[in-house]
Amino acid sequence: MPSAPHLGLFPLLNRIYPLDLDALSVSDSDETVAMSPTTFGGFSRQQLAVADGIDADKNQSASSPSDPPITPTPVEFPEKAAVIEEKQGQIEFRVVNNDNSREHNIILTGLKCIFQKQLPKMPKDYIARLVYDKTHLSIAIIKQPLEVVGGITYRPFNARQFAEIVFCAISSDQQVKGYGAHLMAHLKDYVKATSPIMHFLTYADNYAIGYFKKQGFTKEITLEKSIWMGYIKDYEGGTIMQCSMLPKIRYLEVPRMLVKQKEAVQAKIRAVSKSHIVHQPPAQWKNGIVPIDPMSIPAIKASGWSPSMDELSRQPRHGPNFNQLLHLLNDMQNHTAAWPFAQPVNREEVPDYYEVIKEPMDLSTMEERLTADLYQKPEDFIKDAKLIFDNCRRYNNETTPYAKSANKLEKFMWQQIKNIPEWSHLAE
């Protein structure tokens, strides 16, 4: 039987986490956590190089003999400031929890202060209680001597193979160095190496959704509700997001891997096209810039370009009301009363719904229609939103939670519309 994974050397930077989790044990009820220091042997760069060579040989043998030759070019990999600082020993990443260690308590206190400052809407005593909770773990970015500049607090549910990210923040004066992305990569590799967990869930406010999307999170929740419902903390106004990790991916190597993949694709393109060839400017430009016919440039003519294509590319991608409507829709989706209207009514769960309601509508469908620019005017948006509320009140009795939620969400929508000066007349 293979031994349980331990914390220690990680492949990218070969940095050692000062605290290890050999005996991180969460019972089936997910109520207790025990910790003890150990070591973990990672893969060496030599091993990775050998593996890359084997894969390259396989790819060469699998290619068709009729394929044109591909000329690889050296790939420069500009590393983020966070990666460089970790290599130089300026920062390190530590996994800690409340195990009564003085040093770990200092780190947890630093994390608590950052979370309280960066998350002002969250009660301070609530943040402190969760950071110091023994069932929660934290991964912190440390500058010597024990200066915490950011971190993530999460709760693992090993028996259910997911973890809840409770807090995630970087100090405001350290947010331009790539710390956030590098921290999340460390967390993913660490959790995969030390537990059976393969999924993350978190509630993100409107300001954090963009960050989590960049880290591979999505609003589409594929985990069964029976796995996580009632286990994670529910926040009013937050958007639940999920990230499912890939077993064979080492996330600290993802930036380097993507650069290699991009170069491989570009090398393939260079083998079958001339898009990489740089043409000399027209001779007329020697005497100063003068208007010329774009079609007189051979490369432009060969590309199939036409003036109509240029006009089309210059057109705005969305209508003038898109951003405000998107903001309004996000606010409605994040409202506590929006849960009955987030997705279309399930035909199997409510068989007669579509016999009563001939023109169904829901918030996810509205999001698709908005993205497709089907709401040129706010009136079009309001028409579909009212359709949601009217359908709900038509099918459900006014005393049901569904009808009450429809009333609450509709009232909220009109309040938001009133706050937009150019639309306020629509709410009168």
C-alpha cells in the first residue's frame, strides 16, 4: 500500500514548507484535524527533463511522415516577481493551523490582521474565530522575520473530497507581484499531494469573482449538492464558485507549460503558413508617409482582408447598455431571494410546470441573452425579468417561499433601477 503523501519539497522551486502535514486526519464527520511535521520527496528537474524527452520521442513517432518539418525556437520564460522572490529566499510559503505553536500563532495572527483589513465587511470576531479554528488550515506568504503578506484559510473535507476556501487576501501594498496566483498554485499542489481532495468551493463577492475566474474557478457547480450542501458557510450577496483540479497537472508548472504549448502551436503554424514572415515597408514610405491602397500590399492582399472586414472589427462588441445591464443582472443573481430563479425549472422535478407556463424564463437564460446582445434597451431586459416574477406568481400560491422570493427580488430590481439616473423613469 503506498504511503500517505507528506509535505516538504515541491517540484518547481524545491522550497521546503517549514510545517508539514503527515498526520492531517479529518474524520468521516470532518470535525477534527491533527498535524505533525514530516518530509516529502518531490520530483527533480532531471526526472522532469527525462519525462519531457520521452514524451517528445512519442510525439515525433506519432507524427505523420507527410507533415512539414517543425523548427523549434528557444522559449524565453519571463517569471513573475513572486516566483523570483521565492527562488531568492525573500518569501516562503507555510502551511499552518492552530496547534499551540508560538510561531504558528504569530503567523495566524498576521493572517487574521490581513483578512480583517482586506475584508472590511466581514465581522472581525468571525474572521478571528475561523482563522484560529483547529479544523481550518492556512497557507501563508511569509517574509522574514515572520512578516505575513497574504494567505488563504480553508477547511478540508477529506471524506467528501473537497475543501472550502474561507478567506483569501493579499496585503494591499503587495498586490502587483503575482502573489495571489502563485499562492493559489501552491495551495492546489499542496492539497493534491497531502489529501484526496480534488475540488475547491468558495463564496466570492463581486470584487473577487475576477480573481477566482483567473485561477480556474467557475460559477457552474458540478459537485452534487448532497456532497457540500450544509457543510460550507453561506454568505449573503456572495457567488458560489467551484474549481476542480486535474490529477496530472502540477499547477506551479502551469505558466511554463503554457509557454511551451504556445511555442509548439506557433512552430506548427510556421511550418504550414507564412504568417511569421515580416515584409519590408513600401518604397513610397522613404519619402514620408503618404496614403496608399492597403490592397497594394502583397501580404494584406494574400490574407484575404477587405475594407468591410476592417469596419466590422471596429464596431463595439456590445451595445451601450451592456455594462450597466450586466451589473444589474449580477446584483440580482447574488441576491438571497434569487435561488428559485437561477436556472430553468427542472421538467423532471416539476412535470406540469411547462403545461402551465408557456413562456418560461430564468436568470441564467437572461445572462445568455444579454451576452448575445438581445437586450438593446433596458426595457427589453425588464420585460424578461418581469416574466420570471409573473410566471412564479402564476404557478405558485402567494404564501409559498417561491412567490415571496419573486416579490423580494422584483422589489430589489426596481430599487436598483431607480438608482440609475437615466433609467429611473422606468420605475415610476
